[in-house]
Amino acid sequence: MAGLLDETVAVIGGLDEDAIRAARLRQDSLTKPRGSLGRLEDVSVRLAGIAGQCPPPLPLPAVVAVFAADHGVHAQGVSPWPQEVTAQMVANFLAGGAAVNAIAAQAGADVRVVDIGVATPLPAAAGLLSRKVRAGTADMTTGPAMSAQEALRAIETGIEIARGLVANGHRCLITGDMGIANTTASAALIAVFTGADPAAVTGRGTGIDDPTLALKVDVIRRALALHSPDPADPLEVLARVGGLEHAALVGLMLGGAAERVPVLLDGVIACSAALAAMAFAPSVTGFLFAGHLSTEPGARRALDALGLEPLIDLGLRLGEGSGAVLALPVVATAARVLRDMATFDSAGVSGEKA
Ligand SMILES: O=C(O)c1ccc[n+]([C@@H]2O[C@H](COP(=O)([O-])O)[C@@H](O)[C@H]2O)c1
Ligand SMILES: Cc1cc2nc[nH]c2cc1C
């Protein structure tokens, strides 16, 4: 019997071309000059293609799934923050005190927090989804970050979470992540999947100085030299140089696409995971929206490879899902415009002169 990953990949279809055509026609019949709502119109058309309906349902209720995990490569000194901050921030998410909680409250999104691989022991806490695959990855400069089996378990956990959220009525999934040192794994993934030089896709993460940035690039170069990951084998790439939250996010994206709901991507961690998701199932990109453009250089490179344009560009580099949740009102508005606006006919507004 095929496993959950294969099953899910097999279910992901293309966008519904009839619904896309109907949505384009409807956009052009609404009381505004054609194309005047810019990329909001494109978002609405793609939402119709995802749902197979015109107008598409509003992508609500929405939920951000914040996957938390730690990274063995932290031992190389790639982040200025202690590893315990990952666990401490999980407690902060659950208490409602993090940026993502405030942004989600304003945008009207639910927040779910998943321990997919935090190294520091976490006390059982109300609301925490405990799905730890292992207590952090191993250091990718000395061996694989994890086994292929562990990467698969994390992906399948992400799929199960996507399925559960949609079964509970959520109509939009938003990616969130928390993991000290995870911008190193993200840059490594982006270098592998795009073929970019590590120096071109490695950034300052939480805020490192020039010598640490040089060290981080060197760490990634050494890991890639050790593993020579094959971009055609995304499970092995994730296992060798990825993270548990990256793998779980791949599952969330594939699971969301299989359920035909939109998935909003946050920053560089989600973008790097999306490249792996695309390697498993090329048509997944039709279901993904880039919530925002992270300042990490790898984000732009990854989005170009995914063929996605970010909806918002406010210079954010936080993670947690913050930038993607901020884009939820834009995506929801796109659907509402297509559903609620009057047409030239219904409103009795004269059309453009021929
Ligand atoms: O989302 C982004 O683009 C982003 C950019 C920089 C940092 N982060 C967050 O910061 C943490 C990783 O930063 P670092 O420097 O420890 O690799 C992790 O918790 C991420 O959620 C996230
Ligand atoms: C405080 C803090 C909050 C974060 N949220 C996401 N990544 C983070 C990293 C740090 C260091």
C-alpha cells in the first residue's frame, strides 16, 4: 500500500480551468475599469481555480500552523541566539504573547502550535500539539540532519495536520515556523533546489554580523560538499540538510493542495520548504500564495523558482507565520470582491465605449 505521502501527491490535481475562465469573465464584468484591481484580480482567479467554483468561497476561517524545531547546525555558531529560545517561544505562542498571536488576532486567524522537533524538553501544555519526531536535527556539517524515515514522518505529520484542520472547517492554511538556526537549513535547501551559490541565498537571519555571515556561508558550503544532495530526490535533500519544521511544512502544503484549499507562505523557511514540495508535486505551486517577501535573499530566489510574486513587502524577517498572516486580509478581500461587487449590468453602469 502506498504511504500517506505518495497518496497525497497522487491526489493533487491542477487548477480548475473552467472556474478560472468564469472568474476572469466575471472580473471583467464588475463595475471597475478592466484590470484596475491589479494582482488582487489574479488572486481571485486563482482562488476560483483552487476551489473549482466561481465565485470562490472566502478563504475563511484561516489558521496558521506554527511548526517548531531545533537544528544541530546551531553548534557551528550560525545564530546569535541560544537554542532554548525555540522552546521559550513555543510557550510564548501558547500564552498568546508572540507577534504571530497579535497579527492573527487582528487578521482573524486561528493559531496552532506544533512541536515537530524541539530539542529542549517542553512541559505538556494546553493547546500544544506534541508531534516530536526527534529532539532537534543533527549537525549537517558532520552527517545527515536526520534519517529519510524521520523526514518522511515529519512530512506525513504535516499532511495529517492539514487534513485535520480542513476537516475541522478551516478553508485556508498559513505556514508558520519557529526554530533557532533554521535560516541556515533554509539557505542550504534553496541552494540545492535552485542551484544558486550559497553566498547568494544566505542572509543574516535573526541578525548576525559580517564575520558570522561569512561563517554561515562556509558552513553551508561544507554541508553541501559533504552530502552532494540530489535536487531530484527531495526526501534525501530534506534529510541531509533540511529541518523537521521544513519537512512538516512540505506536508502542510501538499496536504492543503490535496484538500484544494489555498496555502499562504510566510518567509524564507516556508519558501525553501515550498521548493521541496514542488519537487514532490510540481502542481502544488498553483495552491500556494506568497504572503510576503522576507528580507532574506534566499526568499526572492526561491519565489522566482516557484513562479510566485509576494503580496506584501514590509521588510519583515521574523518568521512564526507573521508575514503570511498579515496577507490573509488581502487574499480574503480578493475573494470577497469577486463575490460581492456589482456587474455593469446589475448596477446599470455604462460600459466602456467600443
Ligand atoms: O521568515 C523569515 O524569512 C525569517 C527570517 C529571519 C529569521 N526568522 C526566524 O528566526 C529564527 C531563525 O533565525 P536564525 O538566525 O537563528 O537562523 C527562526 O525562528 C525563524 O522563524 C525568519
Ligand atoms: C525572540 C525571537 C522570536 C522569534 N520568532 C521567530 N523567530 C524568532 C527568534 C527570536 C530570537
